[in-house]
Amino acid sequence: MNKIDFSKRNWTVLVLFGLIGQIAWSVENMYFNLFLFETVAPSLQSVTLMVQLSGVVATVVTLVSGTLSDKVGNRRTFISIGYIIWGITVALFGFLSTDLTVKVLGLDSVKAVSVTLGMVIAADCIMTLFGSTANDAGFNAWVTDNTKPQFRGTVEAVVAILPLIAMLIVAGGFGIIVSVIGYKWMFFSLGIVISLCGVVGCFIIKDSKELQKNGTLKDIFFGFKPSVIKGNSKLYKVLLIVGIYGIACQVFMPYLIIYMKEYLGFSVVEYSIVFGFAIIVGAVINLYLGRLSDRKNKSRLLYLAAAVMAVGLAGMYICRFGSKLAVLLTFGVAGFVMITGYIFVSALCGSMIRDNTPENDAGKLQGVRMVFSVLIPMLVGPMIGNAVNKLRNIPLPDMSSADTMTTEYIPAPEIFLVGAILMLATFLIIPTLKTEKENAIKN
């Protein structure tokens, strides 16, 4: 077995900042959407727009911040200060409301809803600005700096599991927290935790000794140079797979909790149980699969991972008939299969991306990674998902809660079927991956 040369301090930084960062992103992906849908207006179109704009902001910011962190040869400051400010923006998010808009701006209720929707979307983009600086640009580059190909699959398996643990905590525990203290104080409490994490980072994060100042701000476009793409073809093929995988996820992910609550009729406790079962079992299995990927051909394992996720998504589409208990059980099993494939694809692709990232250029290439993992998926995926929802036009169970200015439909089960089909599309790219590592060029 390969020796893991990763210190206890680095494991602490990885788990702490990885988990807290993923909890923050999970709250954005799940509860920012639910907050908008339940407290401002039941508008899936607004949810879709918020996801899309957030993806654009995240990508642009990561391109700039990642390149700048290379230029100054520093990840620590970007992570620590970024987390502190990120937490503040999350803490303030829950104070937005239609009632506050009416009081402050003196608008009628109809106009106040539209303005509040705009404010919530803008606040999400501001949060994303600092979150992407800290996590997408700083933290991800730090992980690449401090890992080696010999043990990267094992580390990446942990990195891939953290979003699922975060999803478990957020989807389950945060639903109960919201029911007890409300959105405002849930967001406020989370923001404090994120900021405190940043303060801790000022003392425990250390940059890699091998990290050097490298490049200029002109290198924002480094990853789009034809010479770089040609010289690192395997990296970009993996990124293309990540893009397809990301689109498949974003077709259903922004609407998942709303679907379980509105279409399947799950309570907070019920969907928490479903999430808990699927995520815990899927995460345990992937700890083994991550170690396996260090010993086996990662390209070939991608076939298995993508197929498992597609089967799980197909199951989530089918498992909606019968008694409430039957739906809970079958949807939970299908969710477990999907989650297992989801984590494994993410871990394999993440490890292969780091394996094929040119040395000393990890920062400036985080933006390119974001184009494929965030920008394209978050623009295209929700658009496809909402088009499916709109085509099915399944009405809100309680039409009295709808406003004439909003959409009046809920997520449809077909979003999972479309996601499954998209996952199978990765089979067109996987055969083009070479088994040997590509020669990376520096500039």
C-alpha cells in the first residue's frame, strides 16, 4: 500500500475547512433555494436564476482569486480571511424578507415580492464571491499543493465524502433547526461558525514549502491557451466528463428537497431519514473505493461509477408509487445507489484532475476547473431541470400559497430520468482517456 505523506495538521485543515466549506455550500444549494421558495415566493424560475448567476460569479471569482494566489504564492490568507467574510455574508442572509422590504422601501406587497426576490439572488451572489475565493480558489489549490499522486486517491476520497456528510448534516439536522428557530437564526448561527473557522485558519494553515510565487494576473486566461490545452489533453478530457456529470447533478439537485416535500410529501424527519441512510452507507462504501482507486486504473473505474449513479437516478424516478412507507424505503435505496456513484465519480475525477494539473499552476487552473464543474453545470443543468418541471406543470398541492407573479408548479420526477441519461453520456468521453499520465507543460 502506498505510504500517505500527509501530516496530522494537514488532515485537520482538510477535514475542518473541507467540511465547514461544504456545509456552507450545501446550505446555499438546498436552503437558500428553499428559503426563497417558502418565505418569499414559490418560484422555481427564481431558484433557477439564482443557481445560474451563482455559478457565473463562482467561476469568475475563482479565475481571478486562484490566479492571484499563484502570483503572491499564498493560499493561507485567501482561505482564512475568505472564510471570515464568507461567514458574515451567510449570517446576514436570513434577515432578508418581504416584510422588511415593505417597511424599508414602502412598496406594495406585489412589488415587494419582486424586489425581495432580486435582493435574495444578489445576496447569494455576494456570498458566493467570498465563498469561492476561500474554498474554490484557495482551499482547492491548497489541497493540490499538499498532496502527491501516490496517495491522492485516498485523500480525494475523503474530500469527495465531505460534501455528502455536509449534505446529511444540512438536509437532516438543519431542517429540524429551521423548524425550531427559523431561517434567520439558522443562517446567523452557521455564519458565526464559518467565520470562527476562518479565525482558526489564521493559526493552523501552512502553505506547502514547495509553493512559489508564479505568474501574473494575465494568467487568468492561462488555462484557455491552446498550447496548455494541447499539452494537458488528459486534464481537459477529465474536465469534460466533470462538466457532463455536473450538468446531470444540477438537473435535479436544486429541486431535490422541494421534490421530496412537495411531490412525495415527505416530512422533515422522513426526508432526513432517507438522506441519512443513503449518505452514510454510500460514504462508508466510498472509503474503500477511494483506496481502490490508488491501486487500479481510474479511467476504467469511471465506467462503474457513472453506471452506478445512472442506475440510482433511474431508481429515484421509478420509486414514487405505492404506500408512503414503500416510497420511503425504495427511494432511500435508490438514493443510496445514486449517492455511491455520485461520490465515486467525484473522487475519481477530482483525483485525476489533481494528478494532471501542472506543478505550480494549481491556483490559476482552479478557474478552468470551475468552468467545467460549476459554470457550465449551473447554467445548463437547472435550465434543463426547470424546463422539464415546467413541461410537466405539476401544480402546487396548496394553490392558495401561490402568487400570480410566480410559477405555480413543483419539481417533476422526470428530472431524475434526464439526469440518468446525461450520466450515460460520459461513456462517450471515458474511452478517450489514456492510461498513462499526460506530460504537463508549465506555460
